[in-house]
Amino acid sequence: MKRRQKRNMMLLGLILAVHLIYILAGLGLREAGIQLNLRWLFWNLGLAVMPAVLAAPAYLLTSWRRHWGPISLALALGWLLFLPNACYMVTDLIHLEGSQLIGGNGVYLQSLSGWVRLIYIVGGIFLALVDGLFSTSLIHQSVKWRKNKLFNFCWMSGISLLCGYGVYIGRFLRLNTWDVLQPKTLMTTLLTNINKFTILFSFMLAAFYFAAYFIFDKLMRSEPHA
């Protein structure tokens, strides 16, 4: 178990280090004249890394104590609330509008700044997705029923649906994680904004996250266990 904990914490450290490099690279690109709206990008990435920041101590506490306590449960609840932020950045591709990558005749333009923006934004989306998948893996490893295939399917289906619906809430209703502090207003807004698109969009993103985690989980399980 200690070997697994060490490996997970090393992965967390690596992920955080890559985030720092990503931020420094963005600042450097902006100084070089590349037009990047770093404010929204760094803000969304900061929200995306929160699930990993909350899941890590919850994972360590449950590993040390061999059971869930009030603190680890509170951290897991925080992880659950922030998790959709990691999947949310998938929709940030809309910010590529105006990058001038395609001409009026459908030919790809040789705009270096536009292609740099594309690669940088996609890199941020990838980091955010890794944040969510890794944090989900940490919580998953802390659940003692994880060896039950039926439980795993139901658990991941529920988590994925939360992510899909959370992305819809953030992108289209423009609500944030902290809006849970106003439950009455939140529930009224949610209940009055359920339609066919809500359901289909949520299931689409849920299927995406479910598939992504299935692959990620296979990669994590392929590593040697202690």
C-alpha cells in the first residue's frame, strides 16, 4: 500500500509541476506577442485542479485510517462538487473563434500565432482532463467496493453523469460551484432549465468522461501493485 501511495503522490507532484510549467509558458508566450486570454484560461485551470487537490488528502486519510471519517468525507464532497470543472474545459475550444486558422476559401492559414493558441488551449484542456481523471482514480482507490464490477459501473456512470450535467450548468446556465451555497435559488434555476438538449448534452459529455476514465483506469491498474 505504501508503494502505491508513493506512486500516486509522485504523479500528483508531476501533474502540479506540469501546471506550473504551463502557466510560465503562457506568460512567456504573451510576452512574445502571442494573443492569449490567460485570465479565463488560468482561472478555469485553477478550478480544474481543485478536484485533485481535494482528492489527494482524502485518499491519504482513508489509506492511513483504513476507513472514511468526517474529514475525508468532507474532502470527498468537495471533490465531487468541483469535479465537473475538470471536464468543463473540454468546451473551452470555443475560445479558438477568431484565431484566423482557416481562410474564406477553406484553406488553412499559415498563422503561427493562431496555431500556437490552438496548441496551448488544447494543452490546457488536456491538463484539466488529467486533473479530473486522476482525482477520480484517487477516490476510486479509496472505495473498498472497487473490486465489484457492478458497483464500478454504477459508480462511474453516476460520476460521469454529474460531470456531464455540471458542464451544462456551467456553460449554458453560467452557474459556479459555490452556487450550492444558495440551494433554493440553485434548485429553482435547475428545475426550470431542463429540456431535451439538457439531457442529450449531459449524456454526451458523460459518455466522453466515462470512456476517458475507463482508459485511464486501465492504465493505472496496469502498473505493478505493492
